[in-house]
Amino acid sequence: MTKHMLSVADAIRTRRTVRHYQPDLIPEAVLASLLELAVEAPTSWNLQDRSIVVVASDEGRERLAWATGGQPQPQEAPVVLVFVTEPQSWRDDHSDIYDQARRGGAWNDDFIAVFSAASTTFQEDLDKRGLLREYAVKDAMIAASFVMLAATEAGLATSPMNGWDEDKVKKVIGIEGRDDLAIALLVSVGYPAEERRHPGRRPLERNVFYERHTAQQSTAHQE
């Protein structure tokens, strides 16, 4: 397959959600590049509290089809990426992250000391308010968006999947019963077997506001 050279803007505009795929396998180098770009995604406090499980075996994808209620993407796409969040990872040792930032010249010791303390305080507050999972899911979703754009640039198609049973997905990827982990999103990746046209988006004035949100209240919530 010839790689499509697209700008980021072109990748955003041409990306479509594809549910049906050709059986062609994704070259290992291409998949490795997608994963590398995914972990470059921004992450709150650089905690990197998200991970990716690559499911490419026939058995694994068949079981993900079961976990997603029989959707076609896991059955047809050669790869499904499962984005896992780690809401409790802030409690772990992050010396490797600090060492890497130090070696790269991004952070010095003074910054690391202040940053580490502030990060812990912030996470403790999230924990008190029951928001650790929400923040970790946000990080994983950003990484998933990076994958989808990178895949588009590589001539691949994707489908972000949100219709699945979390306990079943956990069972498929070997983390059954792990309450410290959560599933954020599944993304199927492969060469498209269908052409999806852009359904359009509402005009900017319907979706973009300046300084204050001024959208009309939904009639469903009006009394």
C-alpha cells in the first residue's frame, strides 16, 4: 500500500469512521509508527496514565466482537487497539519519567521537586472528588485521537468504538477483575472496504462561542 502524505489539516478533514475493512494486514513498521505517535499524545502531569493493548490475533478479535455485541469492526479489521486507563498510577514511582525529562533538558531538579508535589496534591484532590477515572480517560482519548489521525495519514481507516461491555473487554485482554484499570475506548484499524462520505458538520456559529457559551437551551430540557 502506498502511504498517503497528508497534512494534519487534511487528515482531520478526510478522516471518516469506517466499519468494514479489507483483510490486508498492516505492515509491522506502520503499526509501530502509529503506536509511537499515540504515546506522544499529551498527558496530564506527564503521568502517562494510559496504555494500549494491541489485539491482532483472530481469536482475540473474535472475542472482542463478542465483547462489543457482534459489531463488525473487530471481526474485519486486522487490528483493534484497546485504550486502557490507569487512574491509580499517580501513586506509583515516577522516577523514570523525571529522569528522562532531566536527561532531555526539559526539567531540572528544582522544577521536578515542585512539579511532583503539585501533581500529588492535584491527584489527591481528584481522588477526594471521585474524578481520577475521568481524568485518566481524557488522557487515553487524546492518545486515541492521535492514532486516528496518524492512521489516516498512513492511508488506513479507523473506527472509535464506544459500544462494548467493559467487564468483557477486560476479560479478553487479561485484566479481568482489575478495578484499578478502566477501558476508555476501542479503535479498529485497517484498510477500508467501504467509502464513507462526510455527513457534514453544523456551521461554526452553532458550535463555537467566544468568552461565554450562548447556545440556546435544548427543547428537551425546557419547561
